[in-house]
Amino acid sequence: MQESAGDPTIYEVIRAEHARISQLLAELRGEDADEPEELFATVRDLLERHARAEEAVFYDVLLQSGDDELRTLAREAEAEHSEVRRLLAELEPMPVDDAKWAAAVESLALAVQRHVEREESEIFTAMEAILDDDQARTLAETFEAMEARVESEEAA
């Protein structure tokens, strides 16, 4: 299939999602967040879909590369996802009026921010060295399809 230069690359898709997640986390961190339980559920679901798609599609390219350094980058990024999942699991049962809520949300936001910064610098650079633009566009389509599949699994 011939990719169009107008189609987004995997980097553009992931950056846009990172921006959306960051914005939602900023809202969740705000003292006057409307319906924080609902906002947390949105953040949790978005983070899980994003992480599962990254692991299955994006990081898989690094893991299959045959390069030990690239495989290490992917494993470290997956470990960062595990940390985010752990923090989400801590927040899940916690009432929003609990004294620990704000600190737990802050920890989550900082873990996500560190991961995003590392991914958009180190991992994107590594991926750009092994993928051409057409491959990056195809990978974006695969990534979005995986997210849609994860979302439909969650809804079922």
C-alpha cells in the first residue's frame, strides 16, 4: 500500500496522544477538576490503550531489530509502563478526597512526563534511524488499529 505524505507518522500520532494525556493529567492535578473520578477513568483508560499499542507495535520494532541497545531501550520503556500501571492501580481505589490523592496524582503525572520525555528523545531517535517515512506512516496505521482493538476489548 502506498502511503501518502499527508498521513501522520507514528511519531506524530504518539506525540499528539502524549499532548492529550499531558493535558488531561494537568486537569486532574488541578484543585478544581470537574468530576475527578470520571477524569481519572478517562486518563487510566487512555494510558492503558496507549501503552498496550506502544508495546505491541512501536516497541516490537525495537525488540525485533537484532540490536541489543535497541532491545534494551524497549525493555526500559516497558518497565516505565509497568511503573505507570502500578501508580494507576494505587489510585484506582483511592477516594479523591483522600489526603494522599493529590500526591499520588502528582507521582503519576511525573512518571508519565519522564517516560514521554525519554520516549520522544531517545526512542524516537532510535526509531527514526531504522524506519523510513513510509514505514513510519504504516506503523502509525497499525498503532491506531491496535488502540481501536484494545478499546473494543475494554468495552466488551
